[in-house]
Amino acid sequence: MLREISLIGKNIKKLRKQKGLSQDRLSKLADVSYNTVIKLESGGIINPSIDTVQKLAKALDVPVDALLE
């Protein structure tokens, strides 16, 4: 499970940078805390809620699958 979570964080970071968003901007767009974005990208959160993943995917304008692959 750990590998998958770090993959989610890696994908969030990659997509966020591709779209030119700061961690702070993404957190506001997704309506999740700034700390959550930081922890996800750094692997500090090992089990994000599906709600969080869905909000981030929507803010990044990608399907949830894009964060899981």
C-alpha cells in the first residue's frame, strides 16, 4: 500500500507542476488544507481519504485514475 500512496503523491506533484500551481494554490482550489497537500506530496500521508483524492483530481482537472496510475 505504501508504494501506491507515494505514487499518488508523486502524481499530484507532477500534475500540479505541469499546471503551474503552487501547493498553496492547489490546496485552495481543492478545498483541502495546505498541510495535506504537502504531506501527500512528501509521503507523510499514507492513506488519503477518497474525498481528498477526488477533490485534488477535480482541482487538477484530471480523472481520479490519473492520480492512481
